[in-house]
Amino acid sequence: MFGLGRILGLALTLGCGLVTSQAPEFSQQYRQRLNGAQDELRQVVEAFDADAADNNLNRETAIQVYEKTGSAFLQDRAESVRAAIGRLGDLERQSQAFDEAMPVLRPLVVARAPDGPILQGALRDFEPAIPVTLHGFIWAGAGLILGFCIAWLIGLPFRRRQRYSTRNLRV
């Protein structure tokens, strides 16, 4: 008889394996969000730099102009531009870490220093890579049936025909 402790241990082991097997897929989905956020922030920063250049200013000088005005709005805008530039730098560093990491170690890049909004979005929209959802099981079942049918069809020409022996029945 299999003891309750062994059954619970096996269930815990399988559960942990199932959860950790999703780490590569989660890091991939996180990375896609990271690159999307990086692209959007880069556009914001480049637009700010272009506006500054149109007025014969560099980025830092344009931010200082915002900070030195008496307008609270422009001072707040200077802070938000600095924050966007800083966040873009952080996202670029993390993207570079993804590029340099071996695929098996990419989940550790996420664990080391995740970006809060990107992490929350990735967790909210995460879909497992293996069929642990109903639609995943349906597709896995369809794939199994398809694979079985293909293997059966490929094997047809190689099957021996069964010869039925004729029996001499006496009446």
C-alpha cells in the first residue's frame, strides 16, 4: 500500500515540477513585454530629444529649463522625463542581460531585478507553455489524435496482410 505521506510527497513534487517548468515560458513572455515597453519609452525619449534639438538644446539643458521655470507643471514634467530616461536605461540593461544569458538561465534575469509594471502585466496575462488549461488539454488531445492517425497511415503499407486459414468443417 502506498502511504499517504508518499502520495502527498509525490503530489508536491509534481506540483513544483509543473510550476517551475513554466519559468522559461514566463521569462519569454516577460521579455516580450520588456522589449515592448523599451520601444515605447525610447519613442518618448527620442521625441523629447528631438523637441530639445529643434530649440537648440540638448536633453539635460531642456530638462533644466523645465526645472528652472516657475511653473509647477513644467517642474513635474522635468521629473517625469528624468524618470522615463532612467527607466529606459534600466530596461535596456535588463534587455542586454537577457541577450547575454543562456536560455536556461533567463528566468534568473527576471528574478534578479524585475520591472514592477512589466512583471505585474506578465503575471496577469501569463499563459502556461504546457497544457495545464482546458484549451491546452484540448489542443494536446487533438495533437495526440493527429499524431496517431498519421503514424497509422504511414504504417499501412508496411503491415502484413492477415491470411485467414480455411478450415475444413465437417458436417
